[in-house]
Amino acid sequence: MKRYRLFPARLLTCFLAFAFILSAYPQKQSDSLAVDALQKLDVPFFKGNEVHLLPNGQTFFDDLFHYISRAERYVHIEFYKFYNDSIGNATLDLLRQKAKEGVEVKILIDGQGNHRRTENFTKEDMQRLRAEGIMMYEFAPFVFPYIHRAYHRDHRKIVTIDGHTAYIGGMNIADYYLYGKPEVGDWVDMHIRMHGSCVAEYERLFAQMWEKVTDESMDAADYAGPDKSGDDILMGVVARFPGKRSGLMRKAYAAAIDQAEECVQIVNAYPVLTRTVRRALYRALARGVRVELMLSANNDQQLTPNVTAIQMKKLMDKGAHIYYYEGGFHHAKSMMVDGIYCTTGSANLDARSLMFDYEINAFMFDKGVTNRLQDVYEFDKRSRCTLLTPENFKERFTLRQRAQGRVFSFLKGFL
């Protein structure tokens, strides 16, 4: 009788222990496999991070100005575009004040991103800024006849402050992130603010580019900050360097997609997909994974949407769900996988970003961040998107546009 009474208790204990093991290791699925796959690519990982989403220009600039105003030691800024317009000047006014307070201010801008007739900073402008304590320099000035400099641009968007705060994402310093553009409407984008151990890596990457542009080395010890935040988000920092780690970004995207078990959701303005990423999506579809892509119905490029349309048609024919955002120009660059890990940053899913430019993305392994990105995505999908179908494909893209898409697809690395 004694043995009979204990048997159910032992059985219940075993069942509870088994249930605990399953609940304690839920990530022994796609997320842990994705971490392993990225580590095999030598992607550095950082624990103990905190992430805040900044899903529009107003939120981003308000947040950025708040943290710059609190800077005590340094503000380091690296943007593809930093326009000499109202928001650019407001940023510089704040930075002038911080420089007067003794804060070190360093700014890198890309030569091509700064190559505009009306809104660019001239050499004289940058000299005046340096005299005011704002050390602004230009990466690879886009000056004839140095056409080869057009191949590799600094497309990154990084801000680091006092070793404890970093920003990356898809936004530049320009008015249209606040007010849109007449030809495309509202400009929609995504940036993130981070605290924790990952900040040191973004500062290291900034210092590397600073030395490349100015020949001035920066001692990492001088810019160190706390390596722990209030949260414990695991983050992989994927930085593409032309000539050194040229294939890293596209391989990282493919590795993350290859571990998907249920769903891949991608938001990208220019998904002129390279073969590596395209084949990863095909493999996901073949496994029965739901693949969704959201791209913009309005676009600031002329040929790119037509080239993209041909690839989207092929993906649709293989079972992918393609959504066209109708609420302006959607310029964000995000991907969510299985609702448990995600990435966002500066990289477009085109050959320009994946094969030529300097880029940076954060791969975040956290359900909370991923779900918040998904909430934004799902809202846009429900209220501002149109699903591409075989029936409306020809209505959306004329015969001429489809022909252009096929003819100009060989230029996809430059679109």
C-alpha cells in the first residue's frame, strides 16, 4: 500500500520536472540556433542591454536631444546624411552649447550623403564648426574625378554618448524625417536607443571610422562607460566593412532566416535582394515558414521599385505575403523572426547595402523588443497596407514598369 501511494507522487514529480525543463529552455529552438549561426560568423555578442524603440522622426529627435543635453564627457555622431536644414541647425545649436561646456563633440558625415547643392555642409562650414568646438569631418568627399569613391559609402547612423547611450537605425539628420516630402508623403522610419555593454562596441566602430577619416586615433579607455543596464537583452552587433567583412551582413540575415520555424516578417524600403538572402527566403518558404515582406508603395527612387516588383512577384508565386505600405514612404529596415528575435539598423536589403557600403545592424534576442516591433508592423499591415496578389500585380505595375524592372535588374548593385 505504501508503494502504491507513492507512485502517483513520483509520477507527478517527474511530470513537473519535465515541464520545468521545457519551460526553462524554450529558446532551444530558432533563437539559440540563430545565435550559434551568427557566432560562427564571428558576430560579437553582448549581454545586459536595454533597448528602446523610436518609431518616428519626432520621437527620435526629442529623445536624442534629451540625451545630448545631459552629456558630460562626449557626443560622437556618424550619419550618412546630416543636412544643413532646420533640424540639422537645431542639432548643431545644442552641440555648440555642449562644446562650450567642455563636452567633446565629433561628427562624421558621408561625402555622397552630403553632396547636395542647397542642404550640404561646405568645407568652409566645417572649418567654422571646428573653430566652435564641433569637430565635423567628411568621409570620402564625392569629388570628380574620384568616381571610385562612389562604391563604398558610410551608410551607418550611429550616436554614442558618455559611454552609456548609443543610437542606431535608419534615420538621418534631415527635416523630411519630421515633415515628409511632397513627392512621397510622410517619411516613416525606425531608430533604437540602447544602454549596456553593447555601447562600447558602437563607440569602437565610431572610433575606427574616425581614425580612417582623420588619421587621429582614439583610446577606447577614454570613452568607456558602464557595461550593464537595467535589462538583460542579448545583442549581436553586425557591422559590414568593405574589403574586410564584406559578406557579413547578408550572411547574418541569411543565417537568421535559416533558423526560422514559423514566421519571418521583413520591413525594407529597397528589397532588391541579393542571392544569399533571396535563397534563404526560398528555403524558409519550402520549410513551410510564413514569409512576409512590407515595402513602400511610394519611393524616393525611380527604377528601384520596378526592379523590386519583379523579385516580389517571384516570392509571391512561391507563397510569400507581400504588403505595400500606402501611408507615405516607409524607410525602416527591420526583421522579426518567430516572434522571439529581430534586427534593425542601417542596412537595406539591396546589393548597395549588402555588398558595397559600411553598415551596422543590431540583432536582438528578446521577445519583448521583438513583440514591440511586431506591434508596429501589425498596425501598419492592418491599417496602411495593401496585399499584393496575382490579380492586382499588373494593375500596380504597368507593362512598361515590369519591362524596366527586368531590363535594369542587372544594375541592382547601384540602384
